Amino acid sequence: MELTLELRENAGLQWVLDDLTPMSPFGRAAARTPVWYGPGEEAALERELDNVDLALGLWKAADGTPLRRVTRCLPLFHDIRGSLDRDPDNPFDLVELFEVKHFLVTLEQLAEAYNALTPFAGLSLRPMDAALDLLDPEGRRLPAFSVVNSYHEGLAPLREEKSRLEREIRTAGEADKPALLERRRVLTVREDQMELEVRAVLTKKLMAYQTEFLENMEAIGHIDLLLAKARLAQRNRCVRPELSADGALALRGLRHPQVESDLAKRGDEFTALDLKLGGGCTVITGANMGGKTVSLRAAVLSQLLFQCGYFVFAESARLPLFENVALILADSGPGAGGLSSFGREVHLLDGLLRQAGEGRFFLALDEFARGTNPQEGAALARALVRHLNGLDCVALMTTHYDGVSDVAGAHYQVAGLVRELEGDEQDDPRRRIARRMDYRLLSAPPGAPCPRDALRVCRLLKLDPELMELFQADL
């Protein structure tokens, strides 16, 4: 499945990925391209989650000395993949050879620290002692690199002669210096040629290890990403999700981290949600500004995180694997080709339904068909729910249309504006609504009417009094 930027941003996955703290360039690259675990890859997913669990235990360990040695090494790596993407006949320059040696020295230090830990399943670092010996013939294991005399039989005598000549230049008279400088120039050209020969030989020998270099970079990135996943879970009280045996989603204490963070900055708390989704389509109804869209996004985010091998933002989670996960938001804007927001919704839905026979999918729709006239919109929403009930999918739809929940597999309703408060008339209207709103999702019977809270919301938002009178009179 393709995790498009639009899906990542709409669900909040991109916000989570941006909140990761990998320490190496390889870990950051791994975080930018999440691995998707689909049906049939349950064992690989469980192994990834086991590894995150192990990493979480390492962070929590009272004596974190071995882990600290690993985390000291990870930021030292430089990304040398560009240098390795070359024709072996194109010699490394001195800076590139320094970078390659720096990588190999750091890799050796990381391997020693990593091997002192309980290793992650399926993750090991390949020894590259022979490659490092090429760049460190003296065995000093320092990251600095230079073309030492032992690389070429002609270097030692040439450099000795050059050094003697430079001493002569310092004491020579002005009349003798030009000839001495010319001799020094000739020696420098010969030295550069010998160093080029050395660099050409080293490049060919090092490029024979290209596969080992790339495999180690991938392993370093994965180790780094596992530590970042665990640190994210630790910071945010995330839970390891379980694989659902019956194909349903069960989320308890569900949170959306992006919204939770925004609320915390304002001094407010996120209301955790409980949600169970079986086959077919579940409908959520509720008050305006009651958090229906947030519930939708939180459910989709949990599913995406699970199938990318992350812990989820909940107290407990039981989730299945889908071939495809889609989120269609009502306010995601017009699409290409001049489509209206409604046209774009239909276009996206049509593309997904055409793939319905390719495997089980999860679909979330926010206020579907609200961009067209209410009569047709309600009829289309009901028809879609009936259609989804007959497909191999789990679907979740928010709606303000009456009658849609009648045909749904399950119905949730936001508790709504249930709190009566006085004395905050001068406060920010949005906070006045938030204080009175109960954002919990409550199980509701099929056909329960959609709440009629628009009038109260308008009052709390201090809509023009004359307009409010006309609005109330026309109800």
C-alpha cells in the first residue's frame, strides 16, 4: 500500500513521524519511508513489535550503560551512500576516504556496543575488519586518514627527499631558491601521482565491499528507528497493539497525539475514546464541534501505526491487517481537474471501491456527501452504508444526516453539550463550548436522531442576535 503524503497528513501519521528522534542519517531515512505490513506478514509485524518492546525495555533499564554506548555512536555516522554510488574506476578523494574510514571506525565501535545488548531479532551488523584494515594499515583505529608511506614503495624515499629539499629552501639564498622550488614542484607532482595510484587501488578494493556497506547502513537505520519508536512510545504512553483474531478493531482509551498536543498547549485535556468496529459500516453522529472528525482520524492513525510496526496512542488496541486503508475528509479541499469537494470525495471513493476485490480494506469517511444538497446527500450516504455492509471491509462514517444510522452495522453518538455552566460569558467562545462538551463516544441504537445542537453552538459562539432570532423562528 502507498502511504501518500495526503493520507499521512490527514490521519496525523506525518505528525508522529516528525516527532520521532532517530540519531543517525540512516535512522532518519528509515523513518521517512515506513515499512507497511499487510495480510500474510503477521510474523514479520510481530517480530517488529517484539523488537520495539525490547527497545522500550532497554530505555527503561536502570543500568543503561550498554545502551548509552550505542546511542553515543549513532549520531557520529555520516551518510556516505553518495560516495559509494560510483564507478570503481573513479577514485575516492581524500575527504571521501576519510568519511569511509570514519564510518568503518564508528561501525566497529557500534558493533561492540550493540553486541553487549540483547540483540534485536533479525538484526545484526556485518563485520568489516578487512575493509577497515585497508584504510588503517597501522591498526590505530583513529578516524583520521592519510596516504601513509606503507601504501606505496616509492612514497617514503620521495617524501624524505622532499623534506630535505624543503629544509634547503628555508636556508637558501634568493639566487638558489628558484631551482630548488622547481625541484620541489616536480617532487610534489610525482607524490600526487603516487597518491592517486594509491587512492585508485583503495577505491577498487573498498568498492568490492559495497554490499556490506549498504547492508550495514540499513541495519544501523533499523536499530536507530527501533530505539526511536520505543522512545516515542515511552514519551506518549503508547501501548503495544494486539493482532485481532476476528478482523474487528477494538480501541480503548484512544487518543490523537496531534490534537492532544494542541490541547495541552492551551491547558486543556484530550478526552480518551472507546471504539469497536466490526465488519461493514459503523456510523458516528453527534454535536457540531463534538470531535467526530478527531475520532475518525484517531482510528485511522492507530491502524496506520499498527501496520507500520508502531505502538499506538491508546490504553489497549486490538487491530487486524488490511490490504488498504483510506481516509476521505470533508474539508480536505478541492481536487485536481476542477472537481468540487463533493466531486473529489466521489472520485476518491470510486477509486477505492474499484479495488474492493483486491483484499480487505478499512475506509473512514468524514461527513460524506455534505457538499451536495441535503436530500440527495442523505440518500447517497445511506446507499453507501448499505453497499459497504456487503463488502469485505471495515468502514467508519461520520454524518449529520438522519436515517443513515438505520442501515449501519453499529452506531455511536458523541455525548454532546451536556454540561450547563454559568459565569464564563467573556471567555473565548471555543473554550466555552469545550467546557460544556462531553466528547465521549456512546453506543446508540440504530435510527437514533442526530443531535440538534446548532442553535446552542451559535449562541455560545455569540452569533449576531438578530440573526439568531431569525434562525430560531425558522426552526
